[in-house]
Amino acid sequence: MKKFLISIITSLFTLGFAYSTFADGHKVYGPYPITLKGYDGDKTNSVKYTGQMARQVLHDSLKALVKSGDVAKMMAYYNGEDNLEIIAPKSKDDFKIKQTMVSEIGSGNLSGKTYKGAIAGWGNLTGPEVLEHMMNKAGEVEGGFDPNTGFDYTQLISKFAMGAVFYNQAANNYLGKKMEIGQKPNSEPYKEGSYYTGKEHSWDEAFGYWGSAAHALTLSAEQNYNVAKRKDMSSADFNGDGVVDLYSEYTFAHAYYASSYDKSGKTNYLATVNQAFIDGRQVITDANGRNLNFDERTKLLAQRDIIVDNWQKVIAESVFKYAGSTYKDIVALEIIIEANGDTSDAFRTYAKHWGELKGFALALQCGPENLGETAVKLNRMMGLGPVLLNASQVVGIDSNGNFIKDQAQDWNEFKLHMLKIQKLMVDEFGVVAKAKDQLGDMEALAGSMGSADSAEND
Amino acid sequence: MDYFFDYTSQITNQFIDPKKRVFLFYILISILIATAWFMINKKLSLKKTLIKIFDKKIFFSKSAKSDYKIFLINQLIMMIVSPFLITQLTIATALYFYFHTIDWLSAGMFVGIAKIYIILSFTIFQFTIDDFSKYIVHRFMHKWPVLWALHKVHHSATVLTPMTVFRTHPLEGIIFSLRSAITQAIGISIFFYLFGNLVSLYTIVGVNIFVFVFNILGSNLRHSHIGIRYWKWLEYIFISPAQHQLHHSIAFEHHDKNFGAALAIWDWLFGSLHHSVEFETLHLGIKKNQHDATHNLKNLYLDPIHEIKKHIFNKIKKIKNKFNKIILKGRYINEV
């Protein structure tokens, strides 16, 4: 009897232990074992996405540089040259960042990875041409802002680059093309001499582009958000070494925007995407270095679809949010104009929000899905440039890269377009967080009045 | 199983939601008002009053029983149909968008006005426009033959109980839903456009305060055998229960009178007002010696459809005849 009891207790303990490590292992992305057949090196962790995190830092630094107007410096980060200092994110107060040079994280560039297709919303230039055009234009103005066109290049470059590089590379390339049968097989190394398999590395690279901390699932949306704001050292420093490793302990790019919407409690984008990345990676790991069978592939692609779908929604939520902000800015501007007040500050805010709207809208068009009519509507409604106070607007780009200005859309119509863009994001992408919802109060009012359907005779 | 749960909760909701006419509290208030009226006005004892109010002959009549059945069936039909109906929010959004294109209007142009005035005017506006639209629609239900075919279902009741409000053809129910959606949308969009998010309703237990007052003043007595009459001057402003009962009378002089729901002013303005008469003198229904078969569910649901079909065919025939006549005449002239 005693023996029996001991064996039961021991097995319960073992089970409990196994469960807790299992559960823990599923909350952090990596490490994952080496599964590549025939590998005889000393590596034990097959996860490596240093190039992606280097690009995250290149993007943050580039964004910080735009207002300097130094085109050569912007280009250096865009092209990922050697010996680049990390301009952002940097240590702040007790938020100590481990790396100060990009090369401490990894190597890579933004230029080679930018969406190669034509960007209809920016004069049909290709993705890299758009970024270069914007950077050159930023070099011609003070502080990255052009009051004559209303272009805020800091916002335009950053928001577009996140889509054209990160979302594009992950959704179209690593989770798209490279997940196809015959592409980057799991039974072979990613490249000759790699210690990880084709599928493992493709999946890991996509995770890097997403931009979340590897341990994001152990944190709340608020904590992930505060990490990006450099306000929560204890949440960021997962391994407790006293510094924040930008490779695995920081929240970047779209993962940051996901956390900002999840904070409202209405959505769960960050956790959903991270869980899908982890579950998908487990499918690959479990295949143990052989090619995935039909069942495994189906499971993996289901996780891929969750990631891409939610990623797209995060960008659509951002378009929704900034269309709402722009609408509010226009209303504020109208009041100031009516009172003959000074519009300069309000115009600057308006241009900033419009720039974010434009950047995210262009980013949305760099995904795997051809948005067709939705893209046309989106581009036309927001215009190539924002409507300016003198009723003019940038309407095109000539062959020398100069902006062509013409009579603007009607001011009221332009304002209405912001609402229509919000509605479009709801109808086409099913956004839920709906930050800065300009129709939300009306919806609440309608809700308070009760449903209209009743088969009653008064 | 889910559908069954939705269905039962929808039915229960009719009695526990203060936004609904037959909310149990409103019914209770109506009973109290009826009791007081019988005891004070008609000088009846409490026992006699209660017997009179809960008259078995009325509540278990063939007419009333079909009211109950229609109620149960229509709830199911509306549950299926309502997701396909346009919502007030869809219409309000379209109107709100449209207002942006009007040059002399600008969003939030009156946000400076004190909130109390905005809420008060919205509450009054919503109640008034809702009541007026009920008047208009009701009038059309009587005047247009196709609509009358549907509305006749309601008027075929030979006794009135609070449940008679549900004695409505489902197609008529759809018309009412659209009416409600449109009027709500008009108020919501105009006010929200002009006053921004300062707009809200004055409510009691979540109901427009005026609707609440209408209901606790015995709205359920409109469809009942309790013929409460108001002073003559008051019947120009508010429809008394007896005035609505008169609307259900088959007497020729009562035809097409008192279309109003809460306010009598619409009837007064458009010449359809009739002051109340003693309830006992009224004969309710659609015609004298009305057949019991008019209370059969099959007839109640299908007769209007047949009637509408017949009406439309007749119209087409007439047009055809007219057309033929013109063509024949043309030929004749040509031949001559």
C-alpha cells in the first residue's frame, strides 16, 4: 500500500512538473532544439532572427533621424551600413538597453527587403522608390515637415516602412512563399551550412518581423505596451540580467500597435498572434527535421492564417484610428478658422495624424491580399496629400519627383471621407478596437434607444 | 436549442423590458387605473370591479385567443426576419454622411449650447416625430387598399385586450419596424450631427421619459374593454383609451377616425379626430355579424396575401384593358 501511495505521489509530481515546464515553454518563443538531420555542431537552439531585430532597430533609428533632414544618414540606416549606432530605442532612466550598436544585434538592411510592387497611393512608384522619395523630400524641409504640402515625413516613412518591410516580408515571403511545398524544406538546412531547417528559420524570421518580445505572452497588453514606452523595466527584463535585450525583450512595430489596441480590452491581437507563432513553431519542431506531412502542413498553415489575418487587422485598426483623429483635427481646425484664430499648431497636429493615416493605409496595401476596390477607395478618399487650408492638395508626382498641386477636394467632403474610411475598415476588415471612433457615440445613442423591430399595433 | 432559448427569452422580454408595451409593471398600473375608474366613476364595488376587469368572456374569447397565438407566432417570425431588416444605425449613418455634404451645415455647429437643452429637445423631438410617424403610417394603413388588407388583421379583433397590440400581420410588423428605424435614425443623425456627443435621452428605467409617462398613464387600456374617457378639451391633445376603442368600432361614422397613438393633435390637425363615446355603445370588429372564421390563424395570415394578390391582378387587368383600348382605338382610326 505504502509503495503504491509513493508511486502515485511521485507520478503526480512528475506530471505536475512536466506540465509546468510544458506550459512555460509554450509562453515564450524559443529556445527550440536543433532538429536538422546530420547536424553535428555544438548549437542547441535552432531559433535565430537577429537580422529581423536589427531591421527593427534600423527602422526605429531611421524614424528618429527624419526630422534631422540628413538624407545621407537616413540612407545609411535604410541601407544598413556598417558601424551604425542605435539612435532609437536608447536607454532611458532605469530602462537600460543592452545594445548601443546595430551590429550587436545582427546585420541587415531595409532597402533590400522593401515591397517591390507599385504603390498606387504614392504616384505608382515602387516600394523602395517611395521610401527613397520620401527621405529625399524630408531632406528638403525643416524638421521632417513640409507645411506647403502637409507631409509629415517622420510619420509617412515610419508607418509605410513598417508595412513595406516587416508586414510584407513576413506575410508575403516567410509565411507566404516560403511556406509552400518544395520551398525551404524542413528536411534541409535553410542555407548551406545553417544549423536550422528551412521551415524553422522561415517561421522564426517572420516572428522577428512581428516585433514582439519573445516572452510577450507572459505579459499583459499594458505591460507589453509599457515596454515599448520604456517605462516597465521589470516586465521587459525577462532573464533578469539587469538590461533589456533588443533581440528578445523589447516590443517593436506592429506588435506595439497590437498591444495599444489590446489595452482597451476589446481585442487580443498580440496574444493571438504570439500564440499562433508558438503553436506553429511547435508543429515544425515536432516534425523533427523531416518534411511536414499533410496533417502537419494543414495545422501550420492554419496558424499562419491566424497570424496574417490578425496582423492585417492591426494595420486596419491603425488606419481606423488615424482617420478618426484626422476627422477630429478637421473639426478643431474649422472652429479655429471660424474664430479667426491661429491655426498653425492645429494644422501641424492634423498633418501628423493624416501622415500616420496615409502611412498605415499604404502599409495595408503591401500584404498578400489584393485589396482591389478597397485600396482604390482608400487612396482616393484620403488623397495623395492632405487637403490644405488654402483649398489646394497634392494630387500627383511628376517624372522628376516633384509634387503636383491642384484644387483640393471639398473640405466637407474630405471630412466625410475620414468617416467613410472608418466605415470601410469595419466593413472590410472587421476592426474591433475602433480607437477614435467618430461614429461610436452615435452607435451608443442608437443602442440606448432599443431595437426598432416590433410587430405591434399602437 | 439556442434558437429555442432565444425564442423564449424574446417572449419573456416583452414582459420584463420597460421599453415594451406589455411590461408587467405597466399592466399592473393599468389594472390599478381601471380599478379606480370603475370604483370611483362607475361606483362599483371592488368585487364587481375585479369581475369586470378580468372578464372571462373577453380574455377567453375566440378573438383574444387568436391574439395570444399570433403573439407567439409573430415573435418567432420577427426573430427570423429582424436580422435582415435595415437598422436605425445604418440609416442614421447614411444620413449623418449626407449632412456632411450640405454646405451650410457643419458637424458639431451647436456644441456650445447647454447640455440640458440638447437632451430635452432631443427627448421631445424623438417622442413627437415617433408619434407623428405612427399617425401617418396608421392613416395609410387604412386608406391604401393593399395596406388595409394587412391592417384588417388587427381590426378583425372583436374584443380588445392589451395583447391585441400584437394582433398584427407580420408584413405589417415589417412596415412598423421600418417606420421606427427611420424615425429613430432621423433624430439620432440630426442631433448627433449638430450637437455631437452631448446628445442623450432623458430616460426612466432606460425608456424615453415621455414614452414612460404614456405607458404608466395606462397605455394598455387603449386595447381593453375599459372605456376611460378624458375631458373633451384633453381629448384634443391626448388620445383617451375610449377614443382608440372608437377607432375599432364598426359604425360608419367612426370609420377612419382617431389614428393617433399618444397625441390627438395630429387627428385634430388633419381632421380625423372624434371624441369618445360610451364603450358599451360600441360594436368592435370589421363588420356586423363577423364570422368566427375571421379568427382562424390560417385566415388571419393568408387572407391578406390573397387579397393583395387579387388587388394587384385587378390593377394590372385594368391597365391592360386601358392599354388595349388605346391600341384598338388607334388601329380603328388607322383602318378608317
